Amino acid sequence: MNILVFTKRVAATQEEELRIRDEGASVDLSKVPFKINDWDNYSIEEAVRIVEKTGGTVTAISIGDAESDEVLRRAIAMGAKDGFLVNSESVFHDPGVRSRLIQNFIQKENIPFDVIFTGVQSEDDQFGCVGGILGAVLGLPYSSMVIGIDAVEKDHMIIRRELEGGLQERIKITVPCVLSIQSGINEPRYVSIMGIRKASKVERKVFKAADYAAEAGPGIEVVQWAYPEKKGVATMLTGELDVVCGQLLGILKEKGVFQ
Amino acid sequence: MSYALIIAEVRRGVFEERNLDSAGIAALLGKEAVMLLPDGAYQTGNIADTIVKVKVGEEVFLNPLNLKNILEKVFTARGNPDVIIFTHSSFGMESAAYTAGAFGFPVVTDVSGYDKERGVFLKSYYSDKIFGEFKANGGPVVLSVRSGSFKEFAAEKTATRVEEIEGVAPVEGRTFVEYVEEEKADVDITKADFLLSVGRGIGNKDEIPAYEDLAGKLKAVLSGSRPVIDKMWLPKPRQVGTSGKTVKPKVYLAMGISGAFQHIAGMKDSECIIAVNKDTEAPIFQYAHFGIVADIHKVRDKLKEIMG
């Protein structure tokens, strides 16, 4: 089974203070570290596990700037055979534009595949749309929130989708198809610096995004960026650690959950 | 005819409460609300002007490939809507994207606000640290709306018309097999009065025993947010959030949890929320009653030291 996996290099903003600049026109990411999108890490692992069992290859593809080569090397270190960078210096905020670029790329370059994996969403924009739009424009069956792959056959797969409240649904989906992989589906393997260095020796092909641009312009546009509305109801406990922790225990006592 | 098409989310006979948010944004947009539902006896209330019942079962309706064929019939009969509204859930996220792709419509997901004057939709970026204000170029625009964001705007309609349309033949490319229930839990976190909940901020699995120890000393039950469950540091039945459990303890002590909305939705009704996080910008502080900006391991060790 040949699997295409999309992987994105994203800003790791968990513990970063983000600032908007140019009167709302952009978000300053100049001091923020970048990393592989968490969901894509699970997707690559899942794809590699499948080809380890069924044979075939995993091809990692990244749409992004030159720095995105980093996530391709990482994917190769995990077990992908090839890495393709579709190089673009601009950020696509419209998932429709991104998906149609991928569609054009796959079709023009005639890239063979049985299954396409994307992450459920990317950590930065949280759109969660690229897989679904891609499935629809390629005319292929699609499922998102894939939290388990129970069986892989030549012409179909049995998969589990994550719903709410701990519930899952098992579905049958025909191959070829597009699947968006949910975090937690597996335990991604550890990638060492040595492994990534070794992966650098595998040639990564670079393509120009402009050659595959969608004919239609973006369907949506960002008018401006804004900070969240501050609700600010929390009473902040400040001071020395002893004092703060003492206050915390005091609150627990007052609420009757701790003696 | 100008209208908003609400794609109702139903599951195992239940009309999901978050459909109220879909009705709410339809009202904010000032559109006639037409709600699409599969066959079945659902408690919908009067939140739409028109209900269009499709003669298909729930599992057929909840499949984006079938939904595309259903929507084609609706558009042929009524013309295109101005907006197509989904819940931002497992079903809605999947089907909003597929619908947008199938018809070439613009899409904005996880919409949590709408500025009527400027006609822009608010969408979270970077786990709620920044919001993008989006405008659609043309339409109909497909939206998935964040649970809890618009329900206050849902208006009680005086009368709801009910229409029926014929179903579609289910596609073969994707078919429902069965529901799979969660594994049995050793402890029910929804019954606890006091939850100590840990998140990504704990750093690695080796820290778990020290938090178990703290929970033991505090007589709290240990739970976790999605990243902790994904990494298998705690079992799935201990997950707080939309894909895990919804909890309402007397005290919810969150350590190292930044507060993704899926997590907030699962604990926001707790009587008292205390958040400890070293990131002053963590969204969880917006929902907490008490907050401490500190290294969670230091707070953990100090609490243990004080308790002896």
C-alpha cells in the first residue's frame, strides 16, 4: 500500500506570548520556535506502521517554506521513503486554496497512491479542513477523526472514528481514500538527532507551489488579527511560593474538599 | 430566497444541545432558519422556521458522502442558502470540510463570534491566543460553530413548519459498521468532588507518580487533558473534555493545562476552577476562579511539603 502523508511545520506557541503587529495585519512569530504539527507526527507513524505490515511506501509531502525541509527529514527518519517539498513562501489561510494546490500537485505530477493521510488539524490555524476538501475534490471517500485502523485490505479498510464522550464508530471505507488522523491513535516512535542526520542523505525533491496554484482565488480572507476578549474573572494568587500554596490549601478547605 | 441551512447534529436518537449554537448564529445573521434532520423522533424544540426531514436513517445522514447527495436535492428544491451551518464536533468538522470541497464553497471552522457591523467571523488561532477575523468572498459560506458561543441568540420560533423530502441511496465508499463503547474505568471521574487534572505542562510520563502522590495526599481524583491521554500517560476514561468526560466537581484544580476549548467545554461548569500554569497567557485563566502563574512542579512539591 502506498501512502501519501502531509506534514506541516508549525509555530510552537504553547508557552509563547504572541503579539499582533502592523495594526492587526500580522502576528509576530519571529521569536517563536517551530516544530512538526503534532497530528502529522501521529499520521506518519500510522502510515509507517501500515507499510511495515503490508509493504509499499510512505511519501511525506510538505507545503511550505524552505525550512519545512526539517519536517520531511524527520518523516524520513521515521520511515518515509521520499520527501517532497512544495515550496511556497506565502501562508495559505484558506484551506480551500491549500487543498486545491495539493490536488493539482498530485494530478499534474501523477503521484501514485492508495491512501492519503493528513492530520485532523494543524496546531496553528486549527481549521481541520484540508483532508475533507481534498477528499471531495478528488472524488474519494473521506473520514476524519480516525482513532484506530483495525484492518487494511487491498480494496478497503476498517477504521474507527472518534466521536464525543469516549464513543467511537467503526466504519468501512473503500481504497483509495483520504483519512485525517486523530492524535492519540498510536505512540509515535522516538526520532533521534542521529536518525535525522542520516535522513538528510536521502534526497528530497523540491517543487514550486506556483506551478500548481488553484485557478480560483481564496474563498475567505483574514481582515485582521485580534486578541481574545479578556473575561478576567480569576483572582490571581501572587507572592512567595509558600504563601501562594498556603492560600491554595486554604481555598480547598473553604470549599470543603480538603481537611 | 435568502436562508440559513442548519445541518442538525444527532446521535443515537439524541438531538445534540450544541445545535442551539447553530440556531443562534442563524438568528444573529438575520436569516430564515431551515434545519435539516434525518428521519426519527428528535426533541428539537422550536429553534428553526422550517425543519426539512430527510427520509434516511441517522447513520446515513451523518456520513459526509451521503450528506453531499442530500444537499444537492435541497439546493435544487430551495436554491442555494446564504450560509450552511454545522456544529464544530466530530461530525460537523468532518462534514463542513467535505461539503465545502464538494460544492466549491468557502469555509470557516470553529467560529466563536460574529461581528454584525463588519460582517466578519471570529476564528481561533494558536489555541485561542489569537483570533482571526474572516470575511468570505462570495458564498454560500460553510461554517462550523463552537459549542457555547451562540446559544444565547437562539430564538424560540412561534411556529415551525415541517417538510419531508425523499432520501438518497447510501454510497458504498463509506459505510457505518457499529458503535464502539469506551473501555470500563477503574474510577468514574464524573462522580468526584475534587479533581486534580494534569496537562501537557507536566512534561513527561515520569512526573505522573508524583502527581498521583499529590492527588492521594489531597484526597483528589487524578484526571488529565487530551495531550496526557494521547501520550498514554493516563488511561482514556480519565480524560476531561468533549472527546472524554464532562465533569462538574466542587473543585477542579488544573495543573499545566493551557485550556483548549474542547477541554474547557468539559469542565467549565465546575463550582470552583483553580488553574496553575507558567504561561500567563494560557486561555484557562479566562475561565478560572483562582489562578497561579508558576512552575507546576514547584507548586506540587511545595504543597506536599506543607502537608507533610
